[in-house]
Amino acid sequence: MADTKHPAWARHLDSIADELLRLSTACDVRLRDPGVIERILHNDETVCGTKNPIGFRKLHSLVLATFSSLNKAIDRIGPEETKIIIDGIRERVGRLQAAGRGSPPPGNRSDTGE
């Protein structure tokens, strides 16, 4: 976890990131690819590489809640401190993905035309 003066916010945002990672893996969605978040926000299930309607509904709801939590964090602890927390989470998730944990499995992806 990132060095922060707000560990409660760091834990909260970190747990959201963990759940986003879990759901994106279950749905075979690459959240960092361009346009993916927008497609999720528009309720476009074809962004998923795996048919998982329940998982996608949960992912859609969590993406909406994530924006709400980020906005609250910015309001309460400030944009700089929120960025420090988010950068730490990105680093941790990046390490997990590099180690082969937490990334969607390879295979046919409906959004790549394969």
C-alpha cells in the first residue's frame, strides 16, 4: 500500500481495485485498453471476452461506484493525496499482472475481431 496520511482511504480504494481486477478477470475484460471503461459505462457487454452476464453487471456497478469513491476521495483528502494512493495501487496491480496473476486469460476476444 502507498505511503499516505490517509490509510483508510488507501484500504478502501485498494479493495475496490482488487474487486475490479477480480471481475475483469472473470469477464475477460482489459480495463486499461482504450475505450473499455466507456463501453462498460454504456453497458456494452460485448467488451467481455467471456460471456458472464452476472459478472458484467457487477463490473458495471463497480465501475460506477469507483468514480463515486474517487470523487469523494478527491473532495475529502485532496487530489494530490488521492493520486499518491492511486499510483501505489497501479504499481501493485501492475506487478500482479506482470507475474501473471490478475490479468484476463488469452483467447478469443470479441472486441479484437479474432
